[in-house]
Amino acid sequence: MSTRTTTIRAEIQKLVRQLPFRSFILNFENGQHAVIEHPENIAFDPATNGHGGSLDFHVVAGDVRMISTFEAVTSVSLLDIGEPR
């Protein structure tokens, strides 16, 4: 796993676990994006003891059903209140 992919994956894990949870957006290299409004909207095999874990993830949010890879994510950002989804 590349350093960039490892960093993206770690950032997503941090955002999913934060309390209180804040919605965030995943931006992809093909121009698409996915809004994660609840921690249950994204699933992946977590790393064990800082090693391993899946390279792909699943998003289920509203009408969106997506399987992608952390390598395809170009950026992760918090969703501003009032920002269009």
C-alpha cells in the first residue's frame, strides 16, 4: 500500500471513529464523490495492530451503493453545515 493510500485510509478511520461523528466527503479520481453522513455508511476490514486491513471499502448511503478502493480516493474533507450534498 502506498504512503498516500495509507494516509487516506488512516484519515477515514479517524473520521469514522470520532465522537461526536461529523459528516465527511470522499472525492474520487474520476470526479465522483460520496457523502458519509453516519459511520454506518462506510464499511471496510480494519487494520489489526496497525498492519493489514482491506484496500477496498463499501459505501451504502441513501441511493448510493459503491465499492471502491482507498487508492481511488483523492481527498477526504469534512462536510460543512449547509454545504450541498
